[in-house]
Amino acid sequence: MALQHVEIGDVVVERYRPGRPHQGKVLAAIQAHADDIPCYCAGTVAKLIDEGYTGYLIQTTNDEKCGPTPSIGATILQNEREVEQLAQALGLARVIHLGYRNHRLDEASILELRCRLIYLIRALKIDTVLTFNHWGPNEENPDHYVTGRAVEAACWMAGMDKDYPEHLACGLAPHSVRERYYWVCRPGQPCNRVVDISGHLEPRIAAMSANKAQGPWGAHGRQLRAQLAAKGLRLPELDGTEEDADRAYCRLFGLEEPRQVGQQYGVEYGERFYYVGPGGPFEHFDTAARIEQYVAAHAVPLHRAG
């Protein structure tokens, strides 16, 4: 069963647009852990980059708690390497590790995190972000909601000329994020957009497979093949190299959620978001447009006395 969510208004289905219409724009996929992007938005990131975006991956924590090795240092290193691999699979230009402690982001200074994100938004000229919905319900992971909260504040503050003036003194300019895709990752979270990722499954599968330290896919294909072989069995789909087996496992068992989402909204595979566009969350109250319309309808010529 697909994750339950709350539809907000008419859900828009965003489809692939050929011809690189977003050439020159920049996106940042901002995650707390190595498995967040593969779980929630990998297909959308691959689609947007295929449409012309330059993309960056920003990770807030060091993933020290999430991995098969008993050593914290080895766990951090494995996750860091795998994040680099998933970024490469999706066509992202660079990974930026902020290095906060895993599962303890709520003890860090959110002001510092916000400032660092504002700097990156201005320096990289980020137009679009994909991240957590910090005010969505049922989120128990502090790394998730603190990341989302800091990102949301940074997106609009980065466009103001009196916040962190030292940035401007060093040559950066104010730059506001215009679009936000808040992914749906918990029951009851809002959704107003579904992105059709049917043509970008292979990058998503590669990103899922890269995440071997944690997450529900990673190295599970090779593990299942070994378990079956011990019983004198095999699944033909898992033949080939160990990486072939891992990706086949992702393809067989890791796409049920986007498949069900797609079927619900008339596409083959989809990813869900609460999308906030250039007009902000209240874009339907377009005061500037109403003023312009009123002036056009009611303004009269100015007559000078005498």
C-alpha cells in the first residue's frame, strides 16, 4: 500500500520536458542521511538535471549511527563514499558535507546551520531546493525536521540584503530560492504535486543501489542471491555481478511505492511532493497582480490645475 498522504487542492502531475528548458538554473537536494534522496526524490532530481539544471547535493549529518561496521569512523567513511556515488549516478555536480552529528542535529545551533545554508544559496545561486517538509506531521527524526526548518528559513533570508552583510561585503549578492519541492516521507504529510519519473528509473535505481551502508536496498540483492544459493536455488534476475544483483533487487522490490503513486495519478511511476512555487505558499493571493488590474480598470488622467 502506498504511503498515505493528504492532498492539498488539485494535485499537479509534472511531466518530463525535453529540450533542456531549465538550462542555467541550479538546484540543491538537501538531505540529512545517505538514504534520503534515494528514498524520496532521486527520480525527480535526475529528471530536473536532464531538463538542464546544474545540481548539488548538500548533506547535513555525518551518518555515524547508520552502517554495518562496528567502527564509527568506518561508518562515516562508507556513507560519505556512497553519497558521492549516488550523486554521480544522478548527475549532480558536487557533494557538500556539513558534518553535523547523526541523530543529534537538534543539539546543534540551527542559526549556524541556517547561516551556512544561506551562504551556499548565495554562492551557488540556488534556484530550487528539494528537502524535508519540516512542518509535516509524524516526523520523529530530529535530523529531518531540523534540516527542513533550517532550509525553509534560509531560502527566503538568502534574498535579503541586510541578513549576513559580511557575505555581501565579500562579493556575494542576495539570492532567493524560487521553488521548493518538499518530499512526502511520512503518513499524513501534504501533497500537491506528483513528478512523473517513468523515464528516469535507472538513475534512481543506481542511487538506491549505491546506498549499501543503510536503507532497505543497497547490498540486498547479493545477499538474497547468496541465501538462495545456500538452499540450492537462484533467481535468474539476480544473475551477473554483485552490483547487477543489487540493482536487479532494487528494480524488483524497491519501486513499489513510486509504482503505486504513479498508478494513482495516471503515470507509470511517480514521486510526491508539497511544491511551493515562485509566488510562495500564498501565490494565489497575488496582490501585485490585483493592484495592476485595479489600476488599469480605474485610473483616470491626471489634470493639472490652471
